Amino acid sequence: ATAPVAVAIHPSSVNARIGRFESEYLVYAEKVRTGQLYVRDCSPLSPWALLLFGGALSSEGASLSQRARASAKNGKAKGKGQSPSLAEAVLAIDGWIKFKVPQHLEAIVLEIRSKLDRLLQQKIASPDVELSDAKRGILEAVTMLLSATPTF
């Protein structure tokens, strides 16, 4: 894993004239250094796209993850009049791109990512096999997340 590095958009890029992107994350095809580090052929990337399609996704702290998974699976309700916990969890991509997310989302994001990874592997291995309703539901959930603006 490497640490984040500041880059500039190459002057020849169509994105060079854009002052500020909605996302602080970019995906790029080429990185060049000519006195300064530049990227070309780049596009902004939402945090949801990174969480769902980026490198290895993990939770920073097993105890948080285990509590969140147990709550999600058991559907534990809070006591009467209590608001949902404002506790945060940290999800990491490849151990260095980190996102603070509400703790109640930690298990959900990890589960969706795991199911999406399995679905994609199965579809690549057997492209002619029809998707079940459950697998189509996973794709619908992913589509909704990618269309949403993250609030974390």
C-alpha cells in the first residue's frame, strides 16, 4: 500500500479546466512526471464506487465489525426513545484509503461488497447463466448506492 500523493491534472487533459471536482477521488489511466506529478485521462470517482469496486475492503477493528454484523443479522432494536447510535466505523481499501462510516452501515457495506464480488466472479465464470432474483436485487442495491450522494 502506498500513501496518498497530491497530483495535478495534466494541462492537455479535458479536465484541466475544471476547478474542483465533486469527489476528492480520481481514477486515471496515466501518471507522468515533468517537474510536477500529473495525471491524464482521469475521471472523478464517488466514495461508493471505491467501496464497491476498489481494492480489498476491510474493517479497521474487528470488534466494531463484529458488533455491527451481529446487530444487522439479529435486527436488534434500540430501547424505546433512543436514537440510533452515532458511533463510527472505519472501512479501508487496500489498507490506506479510509472512510469513516456510521457504524450501522459497516456490516451492510461489507456484505454488499462480498456478495457483489461473488456475483461478478460467478458471472465471469459462467456468462450465460441467468441471474436469480436475489442476485438481481444485489445489482439493484449497487445501482441505488452508485446513484446516491454519500453522506459520510
